[in-house]
Amino acid sequence: MPTTPRARARAQTMEDIVRIGRAHLASDGAAALSLRAVARDLGVVSSAVYRYVRSRDELLTLLVIDGYNALGDAVDAALVGAPDEPRERLLVLARAVRTWALAEPARYGLLFGTPVPGYDAPAEQTMMPGTRVIVTMQALFGQAYERGLLTAPDPLPVVSGALSGSFEVIRREFGLDLPDWLVTRGVTLWASLFGLVSGDVFDMYGGGTFADRDELFELQMAALLDMLGFRP
């Protein structure tokens, strides 16, 4: 926490810039973000904002980090008190992702929607917050495997040496001992979850196609968890 009045004032100004940026993201979209507009709403001249945020891209990066952390916080909060059972915790995680995304469509769109023209998020700043949910999912895959709750495919899929090497990097990074087939299925579940959520957020289904999207999501997640290998 900032300890001096000057540091506290700077931290507050940065919080205000991000807050105003979120509002402009929701009203105008990511491509239309403007530091001048943020300065106007902050009540300062545009040159004053540049002392805190040097460019539109830097503001976008702040909003990306803010969005990833908000999503990660929502998932962490949902898992507090959830049953100590990996399948149920994965369901809780999935519901939390969808609930947050539907409540924050503009922020979700910045993270997982159409890329902003001319902007490339710096990995060194966004990787850690951007993988929070994935790290939690990987840990749950590991718990399910260690407890013998997953059934391996028969026959086992053939994985090339090159791809298995990529999986080994993931195993080392997350400190998990998962077989190649489970890494494959885990990546499939992760990608499918965000695909399902995007279908809802961006209304890919069409307004009247399904009578109950909540029920549809539950059925889809049950199918994905069956795919992962959970026994009935």
C-alpha cells in the first residue's frame, strides 16, 4: 500500500483513470478509447493524464490486467466454501466465469473478443493475471487425476514427440504430473468453456433459439466434464 501522501494520491488517480476507462470501454468500445476523453471526465487537461498513462495502448493494458484480475477474483470468490470435489468445483468455476462475463460484456469482450486493431497486449504484464483461471482449472484437473476420479481413454491417443514436449512445458510450469491425454482434454475443456461463454455474451445463438440458456449451459458443461473423464 502507498505510504506517503504523494504515493496515495498517485494510486488514487490511477484507480480513477482505470475506472473511467472501464466506463468508456462499456459505452464506446475498446477501439474508440481516448486518453483525452478520460482526461475530460477526470477533470484535468490531457497533458496531465500523460504523466500517469503514456498512450492509449498503455490504458488498454491497464484495462486488460484489471479485467483478468476481476475475472480471477470472481472465480476465487465463488470457490470459497464450494465442496471439496473437483467435478463440482469445476462446475462452480465455469458458472462464475459465465456470470461475470454476462455482467461485464465489454470487459469480457476486451479479453476474449475481437482484437483491438493495432494493439498487442504485452505478455510480460498480462500473462500472470491472464492465466489465473487456467491455473485454477489445471489444479482441479490434477486433483481429480490424483484421486482416481478420471477414466483414461481406451485406446490412449497417439501424441507426437513434439506436442508431448509442449505438454511437458505446461506440466513443469504448473507443477503437475498429468498424462498427455489429460492435458489434451484439459485444454479442450478450457477452450470449450470460453467458447460457450462467448456464444452467450456475443449472442451467437440468436435471441429466440433456445428457451433456457442456463439449462443449456449446464448440459454443455456436464458433457465437457464427461469428456474430461469423470465417471458417472
